[in-house]
Amino acid sequence: MRTPPRVLIADDNAANLRIMRTRLAADGYDVVTAADGEEALAAARDSAPDLILLDIMMPKIDGVEVCRRLKKEQGPAFTPIILVTAMADAKDVVAGLEAGADEYLTKPVDHAALAARVRSMLRIKALHDTVATQAEEIAQWNATLERRVAEQVGELERVSRLKRFFSPQLADAILAGGAADPLRPHRREISVVFLDLRGFTAFAEMAEPEEVSEVLGAYHAEVGRLIVEHEGTLERFTGDGMMIFFNDPVEVANPEERAIRMAEAMRARIRVLGAEWRRRGYDLDLGMGIAKGYATIGAIGFEGRRDYAAIGSVTNLAFRLCTEASPGQILISQRIYAAVTDLVEATEVGPLQLKGFHRPVVAFEIARLKQSGA
């Protein structure tokens, strides 16, 4: 509400109009006048008064109809209307109140009553305006809160999605800006590790489902811990088989060394698990293949289901080396061996005729890590 408040007086009687205008102007109000119903509607629309004093009996459009139209046009805004009528016009007062009027005065208008009614209605308007302003602020706060909640939910969903693919360290780095939109297809040189349990198919055919689930649970827990520890990216796991790669989505130092150290740690841990499995009659051991090369990496799939995948001959080579590996054996490609010569004791294997490769492939079997590089 403005200061001073603006009051519209509508009355076809010039004397009444002059008296009320003089009294209200003396009380410090900004006064606008109208001499009939049409002028009252036009003045209300043009001047946006804070309060309207409306004579019921006016030419062209009477006060009741003016009140009805103004209240219909107000919408959520509130402009109080005081009807001014002769004391005998009780029906007109009722009609005016039903049309939306907020108060009434009887003629001849008493100055004290006029001043009191105007102050009362303006107080009500001020309270209404305050409530409306607060409601708007609350609505804005709610909208802001909803947006922030939506953003946080989206962030949590993104974190959850990233941690399905990446180690917690890498997921945190991505969220902190350590990598730009890693799910978009991009090309990078990576070190790929494939592993699976030798003898698992035969074991799964003979064992009870509960036994298979227990073995897989222990196996996944152990190798999963080592994947996270070495900051590898788990591309997929299907039962006993897994594919992990290094150097994406965030580039890391010595990805070949990380791959080798992780594989050796897995082999050592599965040897411990294998002893327990053999005690229970399960003939299981780990075979692994490791290769290095360029791949196209990013999200693949369809709406509602996407996975993070590496596509390229390097993944096929690592898989074929894994397939070729005997129980407990780690086979690595020539490029991996060239990068970790000082780290491992290895023996050349092959050349191997691997499915999907036209030429024989030279591979190396890792015996152990060298003491100087351990």
C-alpha cells in the first residue's frame, strides 16, 4: 500500500463529493473522485486506489454493479469498498455486501464515522497486503527449495550412477570437476583386465543355488575391494566374469602398473579363498588377461538403462588372453609387458592363435612381482 493511501470517492452529488474529499484530504489521504458509475470504474482501473467510497445511487451504472465489477476484476488483490447509502436503503446495503462490499456508511456521512471506517479498512488492506507479500515470498522460497531439492536429488542420482561405474575416488573427482562429462563417448588409451573363475561352469551345474550364491558373494567382495583400492573402473561383471580398466574416466599415473598390481593382489587373495573352496569340494581358481590399447569409451544403452562401456580391439584382446589363461595364470599383452618390464618376472608364452585375431599374438605369463618393485 502506498503512502499516503489513495482513496477513490464516487458520488453523483457534488456537495457530498466535495465534503468527503475535503475531509479525507485534510486527514492526509490522496483523493481521486468520480461523478458516476462509469467514471468510478475508469478511475479505479487507472488510479489503482487503496480504498473506494462508493455511493449506491448513481447514474449510468449504480454502485452495486460497480462494486460487483470491481471485485470481479480484482483477482487476488484486495481493495476494500465502503458503500455510502441512505439509512432507509437496507436492501441496497444487503445487495452491495453480497456484491462484495466490505463496509458501509449511511448518509448524511458523519466525519468521525468516515475517518474511523477509512482507517479500519486501510488497516485491513495493509494486513492483507502483508499476508499476500509473505505468501508470495513463501511461494518463492518453496520454489527455490523445490529447485534445490530437485538439484540435490539429481546430484544424488548422478553420484549413484557414477558409483555404479567408478570407484568412489573417481566418482568424487568427476563430481568435483576432475573429468568433463565422462559419459559422452571419447577415445583414450586404457589398460584392460579380464578375469573369471576357472571351473565355475561345472561347479554351478552341480552345486545348489545357495552354494553358488555364497561363492560368488565371497568372490565379488574380495575382488571388488581390490578394484576400489587400485582405482579401477568396473565396466561389467557377469557372474564370475569381470572387466576392469584403468586410465578412464580420469587419467591416472601408471595405469599398467595399477592393473598388474591389482591382478597380482587378486591372485593372492583367490589362492586363500581357493584353499577353503577346495576343502569344501569346489575346484575353482582365477584366470586373468591384461591388455593395453585405445578404446572408445562412454555410456551405451537405451532410455532407462545405460552402462559405461569401452569398445575396441584392446578389450577383445584382454578377453581372449583371459580365456587362454590356465587356472591361477595371468597373461599379459606385449604392450603391457613393455610398460612393466621392471616390475614383473614374466615368461613369454606363444605366439597364441586367438579368436578374432588374424596374426598370432605374443603374450607373457606373470610369475610374480619383482622384489625391487613390490
